[in-house]
Amino acid sequence: MHVAARAGVRPSIADPFIYTKTNVQGTINLLELARSFRVGKFIFASSSSVYGLGKVPFNEDKNAYDPISPYAATKVSGELLCKAYHHLYGIPTVCLRLFTVYGPRGRPDMAPYKFMKLILDGNQIPFYGEGGSKRDYTYVADIVSGFVAALEKDLKFEIINLGNSHPIKLGTLLNTIEKYTGKKARIRHLGEQPGDVPITYADISKARKILGWKPRTSLEEGIKAMVGWYLLK
């Protein structure tokens, strides 16, 4: 399971070279090792970012690529390398396109964790846009179950969305975090950021059909669990 990457849209715009080196060269390093050691299955953590400004809900159609950041482009490259290695060497491969994964031990640069910490510390939240952007926030335990299902199924080569399939406004996310931290956010309004997309929205019909997978955790449940973990850690 290849889940390593340099993540984040905005930092990739500032330093595209390190993203290319880490995400593209790093992926081909692992594919070469998988070939050399005759690994039985290769699972690649891709990203909803590959869809860019595409039509929602995003589905896995082969023409769905529309990256608008270097990070997204490196994930497209990783998928294409996986496809090439599967074709050349027959390695069973699954590329899982992950949609805004959050929860305990989450990435500190992503909105759910970042907003929670800033609110609890009494610091201002950098709020990009007017709060109308939507993300398909997907709880980490649901993502883990998707990886396990992909590992256990007998698949040759597949690209599959793993998302909550229920986009949530940024303002709603903030209100939910306020509810479970018991504190009001201090907001610093900023403009829209280059490379950001207005919405991510997963069509998960393929995941349901092929993996027998569906998300089980609501945003309320997930934020409550994340805040509870953070306060006890």
C-alpha cells in the first residue's frame, strides 16, 4: 500500500520541483521494487485533486483528468505509471482516489485539524473565500476499510473513488468544529487561493459495486471523534 506523498495544493505551487521528485520519482521507485520483488498487489493512494474543475459528481471515467495544481499533476502521473507497470509486468494494481481525509492523527495543514487547533488555542482562522466552497470530507476509518477491501478483492487494474459522496460547505465544517470544541472561531477573511477547486464530490457507485464499500461516518460523528482524540492526546 503506497500511501506516502508530499501532499497539499498550495505548497506544490510554491515548490513544484520537490513535489515532482517526491511523488513521481518516489512512486516509480516503489513500482520498480514491486516489480523486482514480485509483489502480489500494488495499491496507490491517489487524490480527488486529479479531477480539478471537472463536472461533479466526479467519476472514474478515463477522460476525467483535469489537474490545476502541480500536486494534482503528480497524482495523475502516479496513476499513469501504475497503469504502465500493470501493462508491462502484470502487477495487480488499484489506484484509490481519496477525498479530503480527516480524523484523529490527521494532517495538521488540512482544514478540519487546522481549524480545530486554532479554535482551541484561541487563534485566528485564515478563512479563504466566503465559506461556500464544498469538500467531500471522508473519515479516516472509512478510508481504511476501503484500502482493506481493495487489498482483499481479486482485481487486475482499477481506479476507484473513496469519498463520503456528500459535499459539505466550509462554513458548515467550521460550525461543526465550533460545536464540538465548545468555542467560537475568530476568523480572518482572505481571498480565494490559486489551485483550489470550488467543490469535490465523489461518485462512489464503482466502489459500492466492486469493493462492496460505502462510508459509514457522518461529519458530526467524525468531528466529534477528532476533537475527543485531540483533547485526550
